[in-house]
Amino acid sequence: MRMNLRVSYLDGSAVDTTTSAADLIKFETKFDKSIAKMDTDLRYTDLAFLAWSSLKRGSKTPLEFEEWTETIEAVVASDEAAAIIPLEITAPTG
């Protein structure tokens, strides 16, 4: 299971990141909560932790989780597939 997340920082910058198995395992270990329960019991802390873990693993932040949360404005799930623009708006008729 992979999750695309967008992090917006207080300074106006933003970064996209994708979680991996390592991030999901770290989440389950830290919170003693199955990732499968996110469908029914999603908390903002869950998204933030997954985003931080992915960024930390990719060496994109040196900060620990609590410090990092003080620098962010928002974390949201992003769907890259929604950003695909078709080559033609309407199908040609002949």
C-alpha cells in the first residue's frame, strides 16, 4: 500500500512524498495500530506521521517528528492520477 501525501509548510513551500512499507511499519510500531484501521479511524496525526516518516527516510528533513510538526501548515492525501490532463477534450466525430 502506497500513499501520496502533500505537505504544506508555514513558509509557503510544499513537498509531495510517497509512503513505503517502511513508513507503514514504523507507523504501526509507534502507535500500535493497524494501518488497515485508517479507513475507519483516520487521525490527522496518522497522516502527519506517515508524511514525516517518508520525508525523514528520504533525508528531506533532519527534524524529529514533534519539531517537524511545528513547521507544517497542512498534510493532505494527494491523488497524482487526478492531475493527468487528457490530450483531447472531446472525442473526434467523423
